[in-house]
Amino acid sequence: MNQLSDITADKVADLQRATPRRVAAPTVYARRFKRPFDLFICALLLPLIGPIVAVLWLLVRRDGGPGFYGHLRVGRGGKMFRCWKLRSMVPDADQCLQDHLENCPVSRREWDDTQKLQVDPRITALGRFLRKSSLDELPQLWNVIKGEMSLVGPRPVTTKELARYGSSSWAYSEATPGITGLWQVSGRNAVTYQRRVALDVRYVERLTFAQDMRILARTGSAVIRGTGA
């Protein structure tokens, strides 16, 4: 693990020690069948999704930047991992964001509140399509295969975002981050971050096969309607 990962992991450990810990009672599905179910679905999807990812990767690469982007995120139990996406932003996205926030107080407030921007200057034309269709998240199937993510769970967050969970950070730490989740199908950017945390707690407390299937079905509907972001 590189130095950045070590530092980040230390911050996660400090946060977990500083917040009350609550142990969720895992269901039989969560303990024994969720992981096999993830692998089964991945095996079905890979022959279809693999060629799509390859074509999109070539299209993203046309501007000279990398085709994939891996951002450090907090995994189950505080373990750090790289969450993979098809790159949807300009190659110098970090500097672009910093410059924009320094020059636009309205965007600064929006970023501080939600960690997202409705009008994001970093996103490329192709990137807007990838995000709207959620196709940018297809490479996360690799994270699922590796066991770093699940098909359904709380969306992976950074250490800075995890701090916003406060005393509810136990729920995120005890779950495996998901490609989709209850927040994704409950309004996503239209809900506050506090509501997002509440949805993650609710998901972990009621983790069942039926709930995962409902979320996957609603995710499919959202992708077809193009309501991603």
C-alpha cells in the first residue's frame, strides 16, 4: 500500500475509534449468500459488458488521458481500495475543480453541502453521457469480483465524506460498498447528505435478498430512463 493509502487508513481508524460502534445483526443472506450472488451475476454480465467497456475505454482515451480512473475509497472495515470508473472528467480534473471553487462561491457552497456539482466544469461531453447513463460505473464489476465492492450497498465514500456519517459511521464500516444502493434509487442528488446517511443505515439494518432485488430492479429502471448523475 502506498503512502497516501497508509495515511488515509490511519484517518479512518481514528474516526472509527472516535465514534460509537453499533453491531448490526447480519441476516443469513448477508453472511452466506450475498457474495456468491454477486459473483453469479458478474459471471452472467461479463460477456456482455466486457466488450462495451472496451469500446468506451477507446472513446475516452481519444483526448490523451487515461481510460480508467481509480479513486481511493473506504471499504468495509476501513480498508482502502481503488474504486474504478471510466474517466468522465478532463485529465487535470483536480486542478480544474480547485480553480472553479475558488472563483465561484455558489459552487463552493454546493460542493461543501453535497460533494457534487450540478454544473461541473470538469466533466467532458462524453463524460456527461457516461454519467447520465451510469455506464461510467461498469468497471466497478472488477471491484465486485475482487470482493472490494458488492452489487448493492452504500456507495463508496472518501475519508472526508465518512466523517460526515458521525455516529452512524458503524453502518458504512460494517457493509461492503455497492455499485448501486438505496440512496441511488431514492432521489440520489435530490436528497440531502443527512438523508443519504439515514438511507445507508436503513439498508444495513434491513439487509435482505428481497431488498437487494428491489434495489437492482429500480436501478435498471433508472439506467433505462437515464437518470444517473
